[in-house]
Amino acid sequence: MIRAVGLSVLLLSCLAVAICQTSDEKRIAFTVPACPWTLTLPADEFVIRQQQVKPDGRYGYFYITDSTQALNVSMFIEPVNKCKDSKSCRDMIWKAGNPSWVNPQNVVLSEIGNVSFVEFLIPAFRGQPVQQQNMYAQFVVERFWVDLHISKVLYTPEEHKLFERIVKSVKFEPKKEVKTDSRN
């Protein structure tokens, strides 16, 4: 039984992330089994560092890094329940706060297109200067919510275009139906 559960979790993890290619742009994809879509963004030099999907297939966490751009991106995919749209999800995230947000500066609550986000700078962490810029962008699509967190240490304002590019490049693509051979 334990082996079957372990295998199920492994299979769900394999279903959760894939690399796909559209035209000349290589993209990286994320989903959970219960979700009707797959979220994609430019693959760049991202490396998958962590992925977890709950056994019910409705909740997932993904963490990727790009050392060439010094970017960290994490996201939660889960059913919408405590907020109903991008703005209300953003407001909920900001109001809930996070213990690691020590002395946030330059706080901005805004939108990029129809995607609401909160962003701020954390100048130091545990007494060490980090100049970490954080952006939490919220997407609500077909009953599922994505909390996308982008961060970069040693941030300079000129690098804001990296954050905007990622948010603008997010695509939600319908999952393709798997056809089965009715002869079997």
C-alpha cells in the first residue's frame, strides 16, 4: 500500500511539470491533474528546484531558479476559494503578510494588464543587506488560482523589466485530451 501511494505521488509529480516548445520559444509548463489548463512561461535558463503535488491532484507548489538572471520564481496552483479574482487574491496575500517580509519598502499594489500584483523591496534579511525585490502576481483562471512569486537579490530598478516580462509572458493553455484506442 505504501509503495502504491509513493508511486502515485511520483506519477502526479511527473504529470505536473513538462518542457514544451512552441515556435522558436522554449517554454516551461506547470499544472496539477485537476486543473483544466497548463501554465507556461519562457524556459530561459530556469531549473526546476522543487515540485510538490498533493495526492488529491488539486494543489501544487513549484520552485524554479535562473542563475543567469539571478531570478527565483515560485508558484502555488490551487482551487479558488478565499478570493474570487486577481485583485481580491492580491489584496488577501498582502493583508495576510508573511513573517519573512521584514521592513518592506517601496510597496506597490498595481496591475500589469488584468493581473494584479503587490511588490516591495526587502533591504536586509537577518542583518545582512540583500536588496531583494519581490513581486506576487495573482492569476485566477477557470476555478483555479495561481500565486506567482518572483524575487531577485541585489536588485536594481533597471531589472524591473525582468519581472514584468515574466508576468506578461504567462500563458494558460487548455490541456490536450488524451485519446485512447477503443480496440484495447
